[in-house]
Amino acid sequence: MTRGCERGLTWIKPSFVWMRYRCGWGTKEGQETVLAVEITREGFEWALAHACLSHYEHGLHADRATWRRQLKRAPSRVQWDPERDLLLRPLPHRSLQLGLADEAARLYADEWTVRITDVTPLAHTIHEHVREGDLDAARQLLPHEHPYPTQDGSLAHLHR
């Protein structure tokens, strides 16, 4: 899932339910159309490898000035937010958001994008089940999501 440009960044939100939280199930003004954007694994991994954490983390970064320089140079950035359940309540684990700028945004648009699918009707159908209290029916329609497999240590620069 992606969300359009925000402060010069294009944000990739890999979690379907988190994206539903962000766009209000496709009901927020300016976010009524929900698209699933499939990109190459190579592109996603390039963006992760070249990313900087979106906030300073003591113990991960040498100091704030070093982190600011890294953030300014990085073509992508990672932000971790609480994952959401179907009622959009925060869960105890986090979902990655990947912000793309400059080179990364160009590669995303020109090389990494494989397919774009309008999932607005699906979002609305799931939301209707949630509003009716039929969470089992809603869960059955959710895309199957799994933790993203990474090489040992490949994301060490993005979390502590």
C-alpha cells in the first residue's frame, strides 16, 4: 500500500490494516481511492538498505547531528508505528512505513512498480463488515500478511 506525496516523500505502507487506519477505510477527504501498489523485492530491499530512521534513537545513532546528516542524505527513511487491529486500535507490535524521496521515489515510479490495483471496493466491504460487527467476515477478506523476511542484521541500522 502506498500513500501519496507528503512533505516531498512518497510513503509505502506495507500493512493493509494500517493503511485502512491512515485513510479511514477510504473515507477521508482526498484519500477516497485506495491503491495497492506491488513493487519488486529488489526495490523494497534497496530502499531499506539506503534508509535512515526517521527519528533520532540514542544508542543507534552516534549523536543528533550525525543522524540529521544521515537523514538529509538518505533517499529513503523508515518510521515504525503501532500496527492496528480491525477496529483500528493499536497493537503491541509495530508496522514499518517507508518514505521515499529523490532517487528512491524516481526508482519506485519508473522501475520498481510492478502492478497497481484499486482496492477501494475491498476496503469499503471490509469496513462495512467491521461496522456491522462481523469481524470474522472482515478477517476472511483481509490480504494474507506475514512478517517480512530479512537477512540477519540487514535492518540493524533501522531499529535498536
